[in-house]
Amino acid sequence: MSDVELDPAIAKLLEYAKEKKSISFDELSDFLPESVLNSEKIDSILALLEANNVQLEEEDIQIEDEQALKKELENKRLVNNSKESGSDDPIRLYLYEIGKEHLLTADQEVELSKMMEEGEEIIKAILRRSGMLIPEFFQLTVKALRKEAKDSTGQR
């Protein structure tokens, strides 16, 4: 046995590689210390792997490049979309901002209109019961009575 085979890190590497039947350069560098990777022992380690029918795989750099290219294109697309939305057109800005607001559902709208009508009825009742009218109350009363008259005649 050579001194390469006696190294415990190389023994672990060989055991792992025999199970997989192949090993990549990254896995090789994970198992071996830097001193072994940078020395002349690496040739004997590669020969030992080959003697044990273990193939050394080259990393698929092309796949990594494609993934990096996809990420770069996605980032460019995001930047382009943000530039388009940053328009100086006031109408577009208004529509963009108004689109963020939540709209009422039909039920919510009906509920709010009923609450407003109930509030108006309360104000009308208070104004009718009060003996004295302050000018503002008088104007509100006239306005409310006009609206009431229109509602009773069916006009809108």
C-alpha cells in the first residue's frame, strides 16, 4: 500500500466514490484537505480512483451559465417593468395609485348608504323636536325637507 492509500481522508473518499461509481471535482475538494489538492499527490489519487473504476465527472459549467443567464434576464425584466411603471404621465400615475385602493363590495355599499340615511333621519328628528333653530340648523332643515319632498314625489 502506498502512503496515499493510508491517508484516512483518501480512504473515506475512496469508500464514498466506490458507492457512487463517480465523483465530481467539487466532491473531491470537499473530501480532501487543501494541502493534498495542491500537491503532487493528486495525480496518484486520481490514478487510485481510476483503478477502482470510479469516474471523475467534470462539472457541467454550461448548466450553471444558463442558470446565471436566466437570473440576469429576470433581473433585467424586473428593472424594465419598474421603469415603465415610473411614468411621468399624471393620468397613468393616478390610475396606478387608485388601483391600489380596495373597493367596496355591493353589500358594503348598501350598508353604508343605510347608515347614512339613518343618520340623516336622526338629524331630522332632532331638528324637528328642538324649539329653537340656529341658522345652520335651519339651513340643514330646509335642505333635508327639500330632499324629503323630492323623495316622496319620486324625483331624483
